[in-house]
Amino acid sequence: MVGSALAYADWDLLVRLLTGETITNDNLFTWSLYRSILNDSHLHQPVGVLMNEAPDAYTCADTLKDWFEAQINAWIDTSAIRRQRNAVISMVVYTLTPSRVVCTSRAF
């Protein structure tokens, strides 16, 4: 499911957002990644390094996609017992997966 979310993310748009360009777009996967990167310094730092090393925006988009896929694949391959719930990639995975529906009832 997370792999599908990464496939639907607009990586070129993400790079434009991260470089400060004002964008109007409704791609929720891209916005989720963008917010995750901005809100966590442990994610912001490596993404910043990758962006600085890329020769152009298109290469940067491909590099970011490959990096996120590698991080998430490593997270998936790690046993659930060894995963840290507050690990950076854990937060990205939880952000990209659909919210669980919580049913509540009220007593009258």
C-alpha cells in the first residue's frame, strides 16, 4: 500500500515545493511527503543533502523517489518487533497509509 502511495506521489512537484515554489495541487500523497519532510529534522536533513547533490530538478525527483523507496523497503523488511514506532520512516509510512476508521458510540 505504501509503495502505491509513493507511485502516486508527484516527485517533480515535491521538488518544486521543497525549493519554495508556490504550488496549487491536490495530490495528497505529495502533500503528505512534503509535510513529513518539513516537520521532521531527521528527514529534512538527508533530503536536503540529496537535493543539493542533484544536478537538476528531474534528477532530484528521481533520487528522492529512490531514496524513499529504499528507506521504506528497509523498514518493511525489518521485523515489527525491531521497528521503532517513532522512527522517521515509521512516521512517513503511517502518514501515507489510510487512516483507520474509528467507530464510537454515545450513551444517551
